[in-house]
Amino acid sequence: MDVTLFRRITTLSTIPLVIYCSDCLAQAQPATLTPQTESFSDWLSQGSLYGELKTMHFYKEFTGTVENKRTHSFGGELQYRSPEWNGFSFGLGEYMAFNLGMNPDDPENREGYLPSDNTNVLGKAFIRYHNYGFDLKGGRIGLDTPFANEVQGWTMIPALYEGFGGNYSMPFNEDIKLHGYRIYRFKPMSEEHFVKTDTGTPEVDDTSMPGVSSDGFTTFGLRYGRLYGATAEAWYYDFDRRARMAYAGTEIPIQPLKMGQWTPYIGAQYLHEWDADDQLFPYQNIDTDLYSARIGIRSRNHTFYVAATRVPEKEDAFLNGAYFSPYSFGIYNQTPLESGQPLVSMVTSNQPGNTLAARYVYHSDRFLTVLGYTHLDLKDSSGIYYPLPAKNIDAGFMILGYDITERLHAEFEFDYVDSPSAQTGNYHAERLRLVYKFGKEMPEKYH
């Protein structure tokens, strides 16, 4: 997908579905400088306010032993960005969510991806330096990396991080950017505190990966993206006392086969995980490989693709070689090449196996329609608390988005999962999301 296409989709909605690697595409956009000021006092007093009012309702019904989930949240966010002074600027972001007395009293009946209690958090508070090819931040920030990001669109309040880092545009080619971050603390989506832990995988307690206390993580990566052209990226992660990860991915349009406005494309990814120093329970003997590829075709308003992933079984390895990521939220409507979260689902992410996924997307200036299907052929796994047997899972979903006005967006998502799991069984979920933006539209580079 070219950059213009990406901007249109994110204008309609900040849903988790990204037509391919949205992180690469965001970096392919031309830099937009913040307003400049020559006065230090003006730098402190002048700036721009942006905001959103949001309401989300999430309902999920299981046929297994897991309690049904129902959560409603109302709130929003207020963002401030200062002008630049000698390359320096600062930003603040306040996030709020209120339950309005509509949520179940029992926590087992609440959906963990949405804040079910009243929440108020200063989620972003950072100093930024943007000059000479550098774009650096320090403080409370959002991230745009494949395996640690804000997870925008799933919840009222994004996943946020405390630390520092940024990117550097190569002087010989601004399409190439070098990224690096050191993160010390993490704020899960529904929480109001930054803590020394990770996401865990909270969907099914008996099979989930427990969160652990650590000193965060370090990551650096290289990205290349050209408008209407190829994209590529490579990343290294050191998740403190948990795991190390190396990842590479690319997507290439096949211009010689272009038919009118339709352009075929191919993509591929590879990931390897191995042991870190001083590992904590339950991490041990980590040895994971992941191979993924896809083929698709797109035009100005349509995208269709098929993707496949393989995670080989390894008997003596952690989880029999299954893929996992401490800061990625598993959800079945993400495919191998979306947000860098391969072979994950809301059912399980602790088993090796194979995945086949198909997606169709239609978008215009006001409408968005996404139809998706995922089949997971999961193999035996040692599990965390007890062995997990091989099983097949089928999941389908539909997303409908519409811009009622330039500022008001409505979005509905329906999901259905067919799983033999005694914990979940079949289940379906519905999510309704309304977002109203006020103030100026915040340019992408202001985030």
C-alpha cells in the first residue's frame, strides 16, 4: 500500500488492522515540521491542542467455561504540542475513561482490553528534539515498532512507555531511517500506572503467558520505505530477562504485472527468538523460528491478499518452539504481516503451528469495510501450566467504518471464533466505537 492509501485508512479509523506493515508506511511519509518560534517564552506559552471524545462498547459471549465479557467505556484524550525552539519541543497527553456505572461488578465479566473502571492518566509527557535528521524523544511516549506499539483502535487508552529514543534519517537517502529505543516502564492499555512488567496474555488464565517484572527492553531497527514502492525493515529486541528477538520483513509491488489501477505485490517475514540473560520463570530454552509470506493485489480503493505462516515444532524448546512476544497483544484478526504479530489469536499464542489468512478491504474517503478469515492449525505445546493439545481454530471478522462528519467516526466490528478449546469453545464478540475529534487535526509527526 502506498502512503496516500495508508493516510486514508488511518483517517477513517485507527483500527488494529493495517493493510500491511503500517510501521514501515508511517516512516515513508514526508516529514512535517512543527511550528517554529524564536522566543523561549513563546515556546512555553504557545502551542496546539488536539483532542478526541470516545465511547466504546465491547461484548463477548463464550460457549466454554470462560465468563462472558461486557464492558462499556466513555472518555477521551487531550493532547498538547508546543512549537519548536532550536529544534526542541515538548508534548503532553492526558487520557480519561469512565464507566458511568454500566459495567458488571464481577471483574471476570469485564473485557480486559477496555478500562472498566474510572481511569485518568498523564500518558504522554516528553521532550522532543527534531533537527539535522534526528527525531528523538524522552519521557512518557508512544512507540511505533513491530513488537511494541500503542495498539491504537482496540481500546480507549493506548499502550504507552517510559524511556527514550527515536530515529535518524540517513543523509544520503531520507527513505532509510535508523531507530532505537531504551524502555524502562510500560503502561498496559487499561491501566493508569506505568510499571515494570509486560502484557502477559490475559485471555485464558490457565494457558496464558504470565507477565513478569523486568527492566523493560532495548530495541533498534532499520526501515526503508518509498512512496508507491518497496518497503523493508529489520529489528532486534532484547526483552530484559525474558527473550531476544531478531526480525526482518519486506513487501514488494510487482510493477511489470500491473493491470490498469491494480498492482500485485508479495511480502515475506522471518523471525527468530532465543534466550536472554538471567531469565525469569517461565522463560527457558527459547528457540523459535517463524516464516511468513503473502501475495495480494491492490488498487486505489481495494486490497485483497492471502497470507501464510509456519512456526515449526521443536520438542526440547520453550512451548515446543511457539512464537510469543512480551509486549504484543494477541488478537485473531491480525495476520502475519500486520503489526508484526504473527500466529497470535485471542484464543492462544502459546503453540507452534501454521496459519492461513485472507483479507479484503474496501475504503473510500468516508467508508471502510474489512472482511477477514483466519485458520490456525496449532500443534502440541508444553504450555506454561499444563500441556496444550493440537487443535484447529477458525476465526472470521468484519469491520465497518463510516465518517459521519469530518470529525465524527463510527465503527462496528463483529468477530466469530470456532475453537475446540474447553476453556473458550465457540465465541463471538461485538465492538462499537464512536470517536469525535476536536481542536486541530494532529499531524502524524506530532505524535
